[in-house]
Amino acid sequence: MTSSRLKRVEESATIKVSNIATNLRQQGADVISFSLGEPDFDTPKHICEAAADALYMGETHYTPSAGIPQLREAIAEKLRTENQLDVNASNVLVTPGAKQAIFEIMLTVLDDGDEAILFDPAWVSYDSVIKFAGADTVWVPTDPSDSFKPLDLEEFITDKTRLIVVNTPGNPTGAVYDRSILKNIADIAIDHDILVLSDEIYEKIIYDREHMSLGSMEGMQDRTITVNGFSKAYAMTGWRLGYVAARPDIFNGMLKLQSHSVSSATSFVQYGGLAALQGPQQPVTEMVDRFRARRDILVKGLNDIGLKCKTPGGAFYAFADVSEFGDGDTVSEKLLVDAHVAVTPGSAFGESGRDFIRISYATSQENIKEGLSRIESALS
Ligand SMILES: Cc1ncc(COP(=O)(O)O)c(C=O)c1O
């Protein structure tokens, strides 16, 4: 008795893997998980305190649907100074997580039969939400040897193309797009009058590279919908807090959806977000330094074993080519069953991920070393 709309969408493959790992754990197995999509660090203390203070001060009521004015203002200020986006608070919608923001964007801009472009491989939820919105996903191949940049993008544009989704630094590959790759995408979006969803949730988890916001490029301001949030940068996944900057018609569409569904992000959580933006940024730098050290151990270890993997420039994922040992699904299953190591098969992120596995290094160095040694034994 479920709707036809829902039938277009499949269960998230990443959830499937973590369910198997949970079952194994329940049977007493010591499973090392490389499948997590969230920082393993605690939220910095000053952020928790700000939210707790707000809670005890009685900030427990509905807030405006678009978010509390102070937070919208602080986000707009951040986007202007750090991202060179020409926005003000009236363009900023605070959402319960970036995921909800993406859901609202797709439902706002896509009509039945429209096409939305994803670069293959892409984060699991984009495709599902595009389909949920009644549109079709058009997968564009990417070049694993060069930052997983899209190949021949223009050839995939049709008169139905409405949206291009860009995610840098990216999940699942950790790839970071430089200015020339972004310029190429921007030129095509402008030439064909297409909107771009720029998912910048991993913006701050970046190593020795500069993050660039698509919406800051010439001609892109009005056609870029910028998504960001607090989950990854500030280790706040469970808080559910994200945001969008969009031009007025798109902003208003999203606001309509938000006010009729979740109403707003949680009141006191928004005060935590304010503290995250306005407080010390040192905890972010420290987390990134720790991610970098883990990345270096993991990437070297994987390549030594024969799982080919470029050094990712951002996020906390390594995307390794396992074709020497089988396809990604087979290898993932073998690692889970034989070595009790949980990774995510690359096929979860699109056809081109078939020969890959995604390994999240949001886990301790000890786990990474132990995991590598188990992987080596299982595959040798
Ligand atoms: C690329 C990407 N975008 C968005 C999200 C969702 O983030 P949030 O926790 O803010 O909903 C994730 C979470 O895994 C992600 O990987």
C-alpha cells in the first residue's frame, strides 16, 4: 500500500552494509567499521554549552521556519567572507541537516520528467531524492585519474536538464575540484541555463588545498544553490543542522516545504550552530589535522596491499580500486565476512564505482592499522 513515488527509491546501500555489521557485532564479532559517514570526534564543548544554555534559558519554542535571525545573519556573514558569495540573511534558510536541505531543493526545482545530472560516483541520497521528486538522474562519467572530474559533461545536457549536482570535497571519493574544473562546469551551466546544487558540506575538511564555492564564480550567483551544514566540520551529525543560500524564488519554495513539514531546525540546536560559527575555530583545525594523519596511514597501507587509491584532497574517505581482487561488492562482502572489516561497496554510489570500495577514516589510527592488517590477511 505504499505510494508509487516511494517505489522509485531504493533503500540506501550504505545502511545495508552497516546493518550487516551491526548483526555481526550482536553475535559477538569484533567488527572494525570503515563505513561511517560521520566524524568520530565529540562536538566541541563550547558548542554544547551554548545549546545547553539556550535550552535552560527557555529557547524551547517554535522558531521562525527559516531559522533564528541571529543564525541566518551569521551564516550570511560566513558565506560572504569565507566563500565570497553575494548573499544576505534573507537568502539563508536554516534546515534540520543538509540532507533535508537537499530534499527541499530537489522538490522545489525539479518537475516530473526533468533531468538532473550527477557525476558518477556520487553520494547515495542525491539519486534517490531526484527520483522521489519525479525527475530522472543522468549519470555523467568521471575521470578517476584526475580528481574524478566529469568527462564530456556537455554531451549529457538535453533540453530537459534542469540541475547539475556538484559536491566538492566529494563523498565518496574525497576528490576536490580546482578552479578550472569548476569553471568548466560553470560555463556549461551558464551556456545552457541550468541550475547548480553545490553541496559544500565537506568544505572545511580539506588538506593543503583551497575550497572554492561555485556560487562565487562570475555568472553563477543566481543559478547556484549552495548547501552546507555543521555535521562534518563541527562533528555535529546528530544535531541535525544545515543551511542553504538560494535566490528568492527558490528560497521561498523551500521555505514553503519546510514550514509544512519539519517547521524549522530545533530551537536550541540553532544556538549551538551560532556558537560554532562565532566561536573558536581551533577545534576544526585540530580535527582536520587528525584526519590528515589517518588519511596518510590509510592511503599508504591500501596501496601497499594493492588496493589502488589516490591521496584524497578532502572529506574523510578513500576510494580504492579493488579490481585486482574482484569487484567492489565481492571484496566488501569478503572483508566483512572473513576479516570483520566493514567498508562500503563503490556500487552504492553509481555504476562507475563497481570496482571500488569506500573506506571512511573517521576512526582511530589503531583501528586503521588493525583494519589494514586484517584486509591484507583476507586478500593475500
Ligand atoms: C555529500 C553529503 N551531503 C550531505 C550530507 C548530509 O549531511 P547532514 O548531516 O547535514 O544532513 C552528507 C552526509 O553524509 C554527505 O556526505
